Amino acid sequence: PRPGSARPPPAPPDPPPTRPGGAPGRVGGGSGGAGGGRADPGRGDGFAAAWAAFRPPESSSAAGVGERAAPGYAAEGAGRTDSTENNAEMPPLGFAIGQVADTFVLAENVRGLVLVDMHAAHERITYERLKREWERERVTAQPLLVPEEVEVTPAEADRAEEQADTLAGLGFEVDRCGPERLRLRAVPALLRGRDAPALLRDVLGDLAESGHSQRTEAAANEVLSTMACHGSVRSGRRLTVPEMNQLLRDMEATERSGQCNHGRPTWVELDHAALDGLFMRGR
């Protein structure tokens, strides 16, 4: 401008891009093609709110899966949900992000995403622990503060008397207190807090099918598998982040943890290439 003339006012800023409905949209590369100037019509504030609701809150609890965690677990950062900067510190199954349908644990590792069937994985972990104890000739028993009376059939009561030594080897201390009643004084320590009467009836049923040859591996595995199923975390239970991470660490330390006791997979992995392919990135 010439000396003495007025400076023109600045031009107003360009308005933000809009999506149908007039709300501001998200601008970026994504799959919008070269230039990336197309607004994303399907992901606005609602998506952010849904994602925030999906992620469970951090918990300061150091509880392990179904009971409690190992000492020092919380101090070691078991509640982490972020990716570690040093990949050498990332465990094979990574760190938990959250739960899906209260059935699967979602985690992130170096290669991508990991999805774990929490019941199947915990069942394998419990089974392997019970089997190790049984191979040492006796499953560790936990005495009950108050003995529990269990109603059974006369045949089940007879079987409990006949196979008292077998039951003791599996962690049960039982005596008969009536024609159709048993007194339960101790349960397997790994399964404390579970439905003891239902567990005892199922074990007695397995003993009826396998007879007296309980020291054979096939028969013992069937009984231990039943016990592990009763002692495992169930679908529909909401886990804390430390509990989810403890499950992942227990899986890493357990033999054959990639399959449940019935031969089904306990976890799957989607690596970065597979994730890119789902959204046709790089095409």
C-alpha cells in the first residue's frame, strides 16, 4: 500500500471440511486416494466415543487370572497397555489392550495384534498345573474351613468310598455321612473357590467310566481335564488389565498353551501385513 493508505483487512480462514449433516469431518490420507483431501463421512465424534468405551479402565489391582497374581507383578508393569519403545522388552504375546465380548483378550505385540480365547487358554494352563502335581503322585489339597455336605446318588456315595485313595490323590478329602450324602473336607488347591459339589460329582462320573485304573495316563488325563474346565475363567467375566496380562504371561510359560485340552486353538495373531490387507493399504 502507498504511504498514508489504509491496509486491507486479512481474508477470513477457509471453513473446515464438512460431511453430510454439516459436522466437521476427518481429513487425511487413509484410503481416500492421492492428495487425501476427502472428508471421512463415517468416523466422527461417535467413533472416538465408542473406542473410549471399548477400552477398559486401568486397574491398580494385581489380581491374576481367576485368583491372584504372582508377587511383584504390579511393580513390574503388568498393567501396561502401551507398546514398549524397546522391542526387546516386548513379551511374545505382547500387552493387553482390552476384552472383546467378555470372551476374548485383545493384545498388541511386536508383530501386530493377538486375540486370545481366555477360557480355552486358562483351561490349558490349569490342566498343565494339575498334571504336574498329579505326576508327583498327589495334587495339593486345600482344607475347607467348614466341611461341605454334598448330596449324591447311592452309587456315587459307594464309588467315593471305594476310590477314596484315588480322590485323595486328586486333592479331594471325602467321607461318607449318609446313604446319599458325602462330607467334603478338602479340595484341590488350584480349584479353591469353585463349585466344589459340582466338581466332585463330575469327577465321580469320570471315575465310573474309567473304572479303577486311575493311574493310567489316559484315565487320569480325562479326570484332570474335567477339573481344569471347572477351574478356568468363564466367558462373560470382565477381567482387569493386570488379569489379562497375567493370563498372557502364564500362557508364555505353559507347554502346549497354543491349544486347549480339546485340540482347539487358544489364540490367533494378525500381523501388520494382515492388518494392512484388511483395509487394502498399499494397493
